[in-house]
Amino acid sequence: MRFRSYIALALTATAIVPFFAWSVLQRGDVDRRILESDAEQSRAAHEAARLVEERLETLAQLARYAARSVGEAARAEPTPVSPEKVELLLRDVVKSFPTLNNLHVDRLAPESARVAAFYPPHASDGRALLGVDHSTRWHVAAKRRGLEGVAFSPVLTSSQNREAPPILTFAADVPGSPELLLSGAVELEALLHEIEGSLSSRGLQLTVLTPERQIVWPASTAPHVRTWPEVPDDRSLIGLGSARRFVTVAHLPDSVSGWAIVVSKPESLRSAERRRIERRTALLASAVLLLTLVAGWAAGRPLRRAFRQLEEDLDARGFGTDRTTIRRGPDELRHVQRVYREVRRALDARNAQLSATAEQRARELEAEELLFRSVFDGIELPFLLLDADWKPHLRNRAATSLNDRVAERLVDEARAHWTTPDAADTTTVDVRNDDGRLETFALHVFPFSARRSTLAEGYALLVESVTDREALKRMKDDLLGIVAHELKTPVTACRLQVERLESTLGPHEGLRALDRDLDHLRHIVHDWLSVARIDGGTFTVYPSVVQLDPLLRKARRLVRARYDFDFSVSVDEEAECIFADASALTDVFVNLFTNACRYAKPDKKPVVAVTARREGNDIVIDVCDRGIGIAPEDLERIFDRFYQVSQGTRRRTGGTGLGLVICRAVCTAHGGTLEASCAGGVTRFTLRLPQPSP
């Protein structure tokens, strides 16, 4: 939507809103007038009902007066009253109320009801009315049903002349003369014409209904009885379309006639003022809208020109020219253009600076990428960059030598190993090549993240072929087993020969030295055989219930044969008996005591302290010494085969580097653990051996 349209819309809203508010107030005033008119119509209906009720009551009083007069005349004479006398009475009554007609007295017999007096005595056709049988008339039937006082007939047409104007018939019993019945009629025209004229002068129409919905008024000479479907409710609408009318209803008491006085007027007349207001409102709204649009169009011309200049100023070709400079228009737009140009110039300068910086950074990134690619491809080992889902994203030149099947197998193995809890960074896996040859790879996995890279995070996989190294390692292990087995028998034979020489020649220092060397060689062979059994998976222990203290003292005795050291032991009562292999556990203690003496501080007597306690279902044994200690980075490496802790620049000798390997294997075979720690100058080896539940 254009700005000029916004202005026109705003002006239209500004003009139309109060205009419609005024229209709503006008409509409210019209509604209030309609309500007042409805109330006035309702009052007119009740006033008409009151007048009708008064006239019917006057008619009833006149009938009662005539009935009393006839009754008094009948009682005054011993014989039946003469018709002439009664006729005179009836004449006086008619003269006092000229609207009465057909006033007569009937004498009732069991089988008949004949006219005893009638005024006027002759019908309009000259026929005499005395003696006429009225036994089938309404007033006679009402008398026979037990008429008391005065009653009005629901029959509105003459029984003698159907084309005569509608009449209202009444009947009254004669006091003191039950055989006599007074009856008469009055034309509805005379009764209701004046009331209808009063209502018509105010645009209202009068309708009178009997309780049986018969139309009493307006009068009609139709031969049939007219009725309404129902007596309408007060203040309701009846009819359809243009014949729709608004009615107010007032009811006469049942003691008079029970009539419903219905006063109505056309609904179109009732709502004419509202329609007039609506038409006037529509015309005024159209005029206001048209004037507003014209005013908006005129007011928007300079604004449109200013906005067009501002729009052209946004284009680089028209920026800052005289043609696009706003000279006529709102001050606010000129201020906006001035600020925009200042900001635009500042942004252009900043963009130029950023472009130079971006170009320089792009060159740096290109150089870094070239360096990375050079280093990445220069790695001699296969190197793969994997995304977070372990999908290969980038390979170096060495990795392209791996076929897809082998590379996929290596990635799967690395993923399986990495997702294992507490997994190490490196694992080995055997993969069979296409030629059927089994090749061993060492997989090194480490995660990485690079926020500014397309590969935001993932894993780096370094693949190293260790087939030859593993084969050499297995060959060395096999060689150890073979050599150990081959040396075991000669060593045993040499020891027997030394013992025979000692028994023949007697004690000799050379023989004793030879025996010690053979014993040391026997220990080496024993360790090699144990490692061979561990590697072969045949290393087993045979636990039973044994006392811990004798095992410790036996180990102390065996070690003291070679080393002098101080020894202390503290065994809790709950740890005196344990479930373990006595021979294997003794070898563990011998190895630990020997290491404590072997790695004691120079010129210091070795000190070994042993404590044992029970923790839950485990027996925990601590072997402590105050030797040279173990560096933190060596606490796990000392359990690798052939590894020995160095002291200074020279390595301590006297061991095979297999003792702690065998010690941990013994503990593992028992289902336990062996851990090393060093703190405060104390080196501690902790054995944790699970015990069967009691």
C-alpha cells in the first residue's frame, strides 16, 4: 500500500469514526423514540379497553334497569302484565339510549319462549313481532343454562338479516319473574366507531377479538365468521413482509365480555425513522469518504514526491545528487534523508575496511588451508577425519591406500571401542586383506571440535599398521616360553651336580656362589614360564582357606636369605584367615618384599610394613616401604613386562621386569586387583582379594 493510501486511510478513519459515533447516538435516540411510541401505543390500547369496558358496563346497567322496571310492572298486577304496558317501558329505555334496538321481553315456557313485548313492535318489513317463538335464540339458551345478571352474546350477526351491520346482543333476567327474559342488541358501529376514530387519528388501528378469537371489530358484513389464528401477545409483531404490524394488547375482564383490545400499526411506519437515519447516515458517510479521499490525495502529493526522492536516494546511482535531495516536504523526511546519508557514507567506509580485512583474512585462511593440507597429507600413517556420526569426511594421502572395505571395518572397530565406557584412546584390531593375509592395525582415536569449520565436531582416526611389531612381540613371547622350558631341565641338573660336589668336596665358597647363581637363574626361568602361562591363558590358582600370617612370615624368611630389612606386620582379626592360593600368594609377597629391598634408598636399611583388614567381602592387604618411590607417570607402567624403574642415570639391576606382571596376574586370577600408589615418601601396593560370602 502506498503512503498516499495510508494518509487517505488515516484521514478516513479520523472522519468516519466520530461520524459513526454520532450515527450510533442518533440510532439510540431513534430507538428511544420507538420505545416511547410503543409505550404510547400500549397506553392507547389500555385506554381503548377502558372506554369499551365503560360502554359495555353502561349497557349492562341499562339492561338491569329495564329488567327491574319490567319486574316491578309484573309484580304490580295480579294478572300477567299487558304487552302494551311493557312496550311503553321498553320505549322509554330506547329513547334514553337510542343506539339500542330489538329490545324485547320473552315469556319462557317449558317447550317454548315467545315474545311478550317488543319495541319497536313491528319488523322493518311490517311483520308483527309479538308471539314470535325465540326458543332457538342465544338469549333463551343462556337463560335455560342458568343466566344470572347480564350476559353478552358471542354471536355478532342478526338471525333475521345476515347482511345487517354486526350487533352485540345482551340478555338479562327479570328480578321476581323467572319466566320473563329481557333481551336486546346494540350496533357495534355505535359502540366502537368513536374509539376507532380517536385511534385512527394517531395512525393506529383497532381490532377487537373475543376469547374464541372471533373478530368483533372492524365490522364486516361477510356471511362467515372471521377469526384470528390466536390472540397475539402484548408488544409483539404479527404478519409477514410489508403486512407486518406491531401490536399492543389489553384484555377486558371476563365479567364484562373477556374481549381482547388489539391496537396495531404497520411495522414499516414504526421503523420509518430508523430507515431514514440509516439512509442519511449512508449518504453522509459516502460524502465524507469522498471528501476525505480527495483531501488525502491532495495532501499526499508533496509527500509522494518526497518519498520518491528518498527512494531514488537509496539507489547507488542517485545517492547524494541534487535531483534526489528533498527540498520540499516534511522536515522529518529531510532529517531522515540527512541522517541516512551520513550513515550510508559511514557504512561505505566501514564496508571498504571490512572488505580489505576479509580479503586479507581469506588469503590467510587459504594459506592455513594449504599448510593444513600439506601437513595432513605429509603424515605417513593413514589419517581420517570423521564427523559426529563417524562418517569419513576427509582422508590424507596415506589413507587412500586403504581399500573401502578395510577402511569401513577400521572405522566400525574404532567406533565400537570408543563408545565402550572407560575405553582407552588406542586399540588394536586384526583385519584380513583381500589377499587373505591377516594384518594388525593400531587405532588411535581422539575427538576434536572446530567452531569455524564446516566439520564442527567429530573424531580423528590415526591408523598404524603394527603387523610386524605384533608378530615380533609374539615371537619374543614364544621365545621366552621356549627358552624357559629348555633351560628348566639344565638348571635343575646343574643344581643337583652342585649339591653332589658339596657332599663330596665339602662346603666351598665357589660352590655356594655357583648355587646362588643357579637359584637366581631358576627364578628367572620360573618367571618366564609364569608369563608364558599367562599369555597362553593357562595360568590358574587353587584357592583354599589359609592363615595369612604364616604366608607373610614365610615370604619374609625367603627374602631375608638375600636381603637384610626391617619387617612389621599388622593383621586384623577379621583378616587372619583368607580364601586364596597359598603358594601363588607367597610368590606375590616375595616379589613385593624383594622389590622393596631392591629399590631402597642408598645407605638406608629397607623397611617393609604389611597391614591387612577386611572391607565388606574383600580382604585388603597393604605392603608399604620407604624406598626411592615411583613417579606418577610410572604407577601403571611398572605392571608392563620388562619395565623397571630407573634411579638417576643408571638402571637398577637384579630383576627380570616380570615380577609385578606375575603379581597382578595372581590377583586377577583370584578375582581381585593390585594397585600401586606413592605419596608422602611411602610406596604402597594394595592387594584386594574378594572372599566368598559366609
